[in-house]
Amino acid sequence: MNAPTKVVSLLALGAVIVPCLLFFAGAMELDIVKWLALGGTIAWFIATPLWMSRKLPVDATEVEI
């Protein structure tokens, strides 16, 4: 599951950056850029924590019952 979520995360980041650059170059309308950037941002925030999360080791001396 790690590799597919990294690909989705990278594509989502590209969906944020590329339309902005195309708008800067004059090749894309602002409304389309806004929707693509919003969708890419939402996808990035969903996909990235799935592969960046890490399990912290539990130290038995620090756990209280």
C-alpha cells in the first residue's frame, strides 16, 4: 500500500503545481486552475499521511496502567 499512495501523493502535488505554472504562462484559465488546485490539495492531504505515518515504539517504562 505504500507505493500506490506515494504515486497518488505525487500526482496530487503535480495537480497543484502544474496548473499554476500553466496559468502563469497564460495557457490555462483561472477557474480551471482553482478547481484543479483544490482537488489536488484534497487528494494530497488524504494520500500523504497514509505513507508518511510511522509507528512509534512503545517504551514499557513510560506506560502507566
